[in-house]
Amino acid sequence: MRIAVWGAGSLGLMWAARLALAGWSPVLITREKQQRDQIREKGITLVTVTGKVHRLSIECRWAEEEMEALDQILLMVKQTALPTAVRQSLRRLHPKGTLWLWQNGMGGEEVLPQSFSQERVIQAVTTEGARKESDTEVVHTGTGRTWVGSLAGTPRSADVDRLLQSGQSLGADLRWDPDIRHRMWEKLLINSVINPLTAILHVTNGELIEKPSFFSLALPIVEEATAVAEAEGYAFDVGSTLQRVTDVCRQTAPNHSSMLQDVRRGRTTEISAINGYIAKKGKVYGIATPVNQWVTELVSAISGRNTGTEESLPCS
Ligand SMILES: NC(=O)C1=CN([C@@H]2O[C@H](COP(=O)(O)OP(=O)(O)OC[C@H]3O[C@@H](n4cnc5c(N)ncnc54)[C@H](OP(=O)(O)O)[C@@H]3O)[C@@H](O)[C@H]2O)C=CC1
Ligand SMILES: CC(C)(CO)C(=O)C(=O)O
């Protein structure tokens, strides 16, 4: 089975290293030739949460390069990079191969061609944290859980099962979830509060819950988002959702959310796939989502503005 990790960023470098440690021979795909050359020369280095350092030699290709058909492609690019990465990766995917989407937020499947069967798509939802230190180095910043499931609700194949078992053998908390869409909504609700508010206020996840004034928009964001989730068929209680958000802020207190990092680095954020998605779905169902719409506009306005330093800020 030929497995590719598409995108050599934080998650991609970590999972390519993990797959290699588990005895697979993954191929890691980079956006730039320059990173491919670096990885070919130096291999990749993974620093685990306990500080153990693994140096691994990994097959590496550039996204536009010709390559043998791939059976499993783990797409580990940001939502904003999906259109190009999907176009490139589907050209390399074996006709019976499986595509794995790892993005935070929603809407990834909408980027796929309509002719591409949902039965060939696996969605992963992860609370693990990784941080790319350089083109060849990554740090596993926080343990968490990863759920994977079929977007079509079909049972897992033997190949997917083997991959899950490999991850588990390395100590990764990797689980099959037959209702992955529910899990995606659960994570979306958490990201819909923490990501925009930390990015707008420039605070860590822990600082967000320290002052009531910082957290004051959490309630209207969650009220709107849970109403939209319910219209989509996923029921969440407002109080328990706010409690879950608070728990995640506590568990990841020192973290700078991925959206805050993007804003500080002057990069496009994933806001359209998070609060923007909630606002878009709200329109479809006739549910008012002014606060989600407002934070979407505000984060879009402040992102891409700072040229910012490429600080190494932890996220999970
Ligand atoms: N990091 C984390 O701890 C977590 C991340 N996530 C989610 O996982 C996804 C990936 O995040 P993360 O790894 O942090 O992001 P990064 O920005 O660190 O990595 C994304 C990588 O994708 C590469 N890329 C972009 N376009 C292409 C392309 N067409 N072909 C090949 N590679 C491409 C980028 O290359 P280049 O640098 O050259 O642009 C970059 O190396 C996001 O949706 C994020 O929200 C979810 C939970 C935790
Ligand atoms: C859960 C959270 C908010 C952790 O930082 C995250 O997923 C992110 O930063 O994108």
C-alpha cells in the first residue's frame, strides 16, 4: 500500500515521521521544490512530547512531480490550500484509492469534484498539537485524540484499519468514529469560539477565559452555531458546549491558537471554514448569525495585514 502525506507542515511532518516509525514507507509531498530538496538532504526530525528526538529518512516529492499512483493520501494542508492540493493529489490517487481530509473547520468535501465518491473520503478530527520548527523539523506539542470516519458513513476498509492500528501501536490515540460528522461539528463549535476571539484579542487560549470581557462573545457565537448545527441534524446543548470550550482553553492554556498564529504571520486564516461556514449555513436555514458573520469579517480584515515575524508559537 502506497501512502502519501500531502503537505509538509506541522501535522504533515509529524505524521510522515510517525508512519515511518511504524514501519510504513510514506511519501511526503511538499508545495515547494526547495523544501523537498531539504528533506531529501537532511531527512526529517520529530521531537516527541517527552522530548525524544527521532531522525528519519523519508521519500519526498514535489506536488507537481510525476509519481506512482498513491493508495492513501493524507491531505494535511490548510483549508485555504485545499483547492490546489485536491486538484494535484487527485491526479496521483489510485482509481480505488482513499483521500483523507485533516483540516479544522468545514467545507473541505465541497472542494472535491462531485464525481468523487464520498465513500473514498475519510475525515480526521484531531486535538493533537504539532508545530513545524523548520522545513525539516517538527515538535509534537500536545497529545490529544484523533477520530477518523467515513464521510459516507461506510465501514472502514482493511487498509484503513491497518493504518489505524499502526498509529495506535505508536501510542497515538487514534479511533474510528462511525458518526464523524457529529465529531466535526463538536470541534467546529470549539474552534468557532477560541480561534477568532484569540486572534482578535491577541491572547493565549488560557487568557481567553481569564477575563469575562474577553469571553463575552462566546455565548452568542455558541448560541448561533448550535442553532445551525441543530438545523443540520446535530444537537448540542449551549451550556455543555461552553463548558467544553472552557475545558479546552484550560487544557491548552499556553497555546496560541492556529488563527492567532496566522494573523501574526500575516497569513490567510481558516475563518471562512469556521465562523464563515456557520454564517453561510445560517443563511441557508434562515437562522440569524450576526456575531459569527461579524467575527468572520473582522478576522478577514486583520489577517493578511500584518507582515509579522515568523515567530514559533505553539498551537494544537
Ligand atoms: N498543527 C496543528 O497542531 C493542528 C492542525 N490542524 C489542522 O490541520 C491542517 C494543517 O495544519 P498545519 O499542519 O498546522 O498547517 P501548516 O501551515 O503547518 O502546514 C500546511 C502545509 O501544507 C503545505 N501545502 C500548501 N499547499 C500545498 C500543496 N498544494 N501541495 C503540497 N503541500 C501544500 C504548506 O506548504 P508551504 O509552507 O510551502 O505553504 C505547509 O507545509 C489545518 O486545517 C489545521 O487547522 C488541526 C489540529 C491541530
Ligand atoms: C483547539 C485549538 C483552539 C487549540 O489551539 C485549535 O484547534 C486551533 O488552535 O486551531
